[in-house]
Amino acid sequence: FPGKPLKLSLATEEIATFYAKMLDHEYTTKEIFQNNFFHDWRKEMTSEEQEIIKDLDKCDFREIHKYFVDKNEARKALSKEEKQKLKEEADKIQEEYGYCILDGHREKIGNFKTEPPGLFRGRGEHPKMGMLKKRVMPEDVIINCSRWGWNKDEARNGKYPGFPFQGEKDWEKYEVARRLKDVVHTIRAQYRKDWESKEIKKRQRAVALYFIDKLALRAGNEKEEGETADTVGCCSLRVEHIQLHPYLDGQEHVVEFDFLGKDSIRYYNKVFENLKLFMKNKDPTDDLFDQLTTTFLNKHLQHLMDGLTAKVFRTYNASITLQEQLKALTNPEDNVAGKLLSYNRANRAVAILCNHQRSIPKTFARSMQVLQEKIDAKKKQVEEAQAEVKKAEDEFNETKDAKAEANVEKKKKLLKRLEEQLAKLNVQATDKEENKQIALGTSKLNYLDPRISVAWCKKFGIPIERIYNKTQREKFAWAIDMAGEDFEF
């Protein structure tokens, strides 16, 4: 700094490593991240360091970054035995601290580890990104016998460690969503009727409910200015978020959304006319549903069905969509790879509904190139095997002996195996391309009743390991035990 090594105190050096580790990440290019980091970093510096380090732009973190890159590469280069040893050590910790006995049953604890220190990231353009999350010291932990919780540095809010018994909690969540199917038609009929209500507040509530149902929108909890990123829910929609088109691309009454990746969708005429009314004489930054609050909407949802929230609608619509898509897309004649492609396409339909998008991974182009090279090499092997089969058949036709016949069968088996491998690689490439901007994991873990996936696996002979990894299988053990192949959400 600048251009010369600077010896830092331990605390200052540790915080510098948090930033250095993220040098190749988009976050460190954002001004708000840099400003928040530098502000919190300077607070932890000694007075001497504060006198010297006054400008983040003059700090060169590349040597520290290289150290962690090299360390990461060394970890990747470990032998199979060394990796296995590390895994066994982690499993031992999990076994000792990751379970408890509740009412005589051994239950897995959701998260037993204290969050390590680091830099806050947040979602979207979060105003607190880059702030320091300090190490939780023993004296910071308050055991639950009076006031409890600790203050999170980046948010200045209390945070409560809990022990969620995930299985029962998940089962209850999906059972509430299943109950919705018994009343959803009545709810839909009611909100459509309310589109013509004389009360503007009722009309706004009805259109908002339609959005929650049709678009799987969140309710949109009220937020303090500057407290969170500008994520938009139903009750926080602004006039600037939508455009109305009486006619667009051959369709009437089109509402175009320009938030959260939502696209142009055709709506009922009554919804369209109501939106025109709600936008009348308003500025772009005004609330679309100015007479609606999340509290008012949630009270109405509770009135419609006990336990009903906007999230229950998301869970219900996501699970129903997965079940219907699996029925429509799965071909019993397909091999395992083909059926898994159908599963991922069904899951993709849900991720699109819930708008679980992601930016294209930086490594995508390279990994697709590697995959294409594998496909090309496998095609060559198939062509060579086809030539070998023909050669063996010609030899058998000439000699008609048993040895030549056995050779034909051997070559055919090899060809079949290579063709299956090629088909699997092609499916993999299709799957990868289709899902490059879609995050399938969020809906699979949070909004899809796992019993639907388990039933599908059992019905079509798909190993459950191909859908859920080890951690997920532990999380959904209740569903794996409970659901038969005939389960219907």
C-alpha cells in the first residue's frame, strides 16, 4: 500500500482476507459494497493503520487473493484417501452435534454451527452489502432463560438460533398446501366476483390475490426505506412496474411486467380495466395497490382458510404444476436419462412459475465445450463400433462358425453400451443448456412436496439418489418412508 507491503494487525488482516477472497466476484466491483466494507474495516484498524489506509483504491489485495486461490487448488488436488479422511472428520462432528433426542426420537438439527465471520452479501442491490459480520464470541451468546438472541452486526437486529425439527415442520407445510386444493376453486370464484366490487379496496385485494395465485408472487412485506434490496412483492408493486397494452403480439389485454424477470402475460379484461383504474392519476413511483397492505391481505387469506398465506399459494401452485408436468412429460418407455430430463423439465416449469432465475455461470461456456468434446469423442467411438459390428457380421456370413457368431454378439453389446452413453451425454447437454438461467434447487427444496418426486421415482424405477443428494434425502426421509407410487398431492 501503495505498491509496498504493509504489515497489518491480526484483526485488520483477517478482515482484509474476507475482501481478498472475493476479488474475482462481482460484489467487489460494486460501489456500495466497497464503501460499506471500507467503513467497517477502518473501524477495526489500529489508529496507526487508520492514518495510513485512507483510500481503498490504493489497497492491492491480489497477493492475499492468490494465497487463497493456491490453497483452494491444493485442496482440489488432494488424493482420494485424503479427501475421504476430511469427510470422515466432518461426518464425526455431524454425528456428535447434528442430532438430538426429542420425545424419545433421534431428530436431525437444522443447523448447529455458529455463522462464521465474513462480509454480508445480501440479494439484489442490498444497501448493507459489504458490511462486516463479526465473529460470535461466547460472551455474545445468551442462553434462552430471559432476554435472548444476539445482534447481527450488518443488520443491527436480533438473531435467534433455533433447532427446527425439519421433517415434521415440512410435512405440516405441505399438508396446509394440500388443504388449499379443497377451497381454491371457491377462492378463485370469490376474487373474480370482487373485481366488480363497488369498494376500490376490495377490487385491489381481489386483483392482488389473482397475482399471488397466477404469478406465484410473494405478498410483499412492508419494508423501511433503505433497509432491504428493492425486491418487489404484490403489495409493494408500483405503477412503474407494469405497462398496459390493449393489444400486443396478436393478443388483447396484455400486462407487461418489468420486475423480477416477469414477462408479458395476457389477462382477463376485468383485471386489465381494474389495473387501468388503479394507475389513474398516479406517478410512476406511486403504489399500484395504494389501499392495500400486507397485513390487510394476510388477514383476508386467514379468513379464507386457516393457515393460508401467499407462500401457501406458491407451495400449492408449485407442487400442482410439478405433478401435472410429470404426468404430461414422462414417457414410461424412456431410459433413466430420458426420464430424468423429463423430471428436470417439469421442475423447470415450476422454477419459471416461481421466477427462480440465476445469472449464467461464468464456467458455463467452458463446461459446455468440454461436454461437446465428450459427445464428439463418443460419436466417433459409436461409428467405429458400428464398423466393427459390420466387419464381424461379414466374417460370420463367410465362416458361419460359433466363434464368429459370439464375436458379433460381443461387438453388438459394445455398440449398444456406447449408444446408451452417447444418448446420456446428449440428454446432459440438453438439460444443461435449458437450465443455464434457471435455479432448480430453490423450488425443489422449498416449494415442492417431496412426496410427488418420491412417488414418481417409485413408479418409474428411478433411484431416489438421482433426484436428492444425501443431505436432501435426510431432510426428506419422512417423505421417502411415507409416499407410495400412487401418492397424489
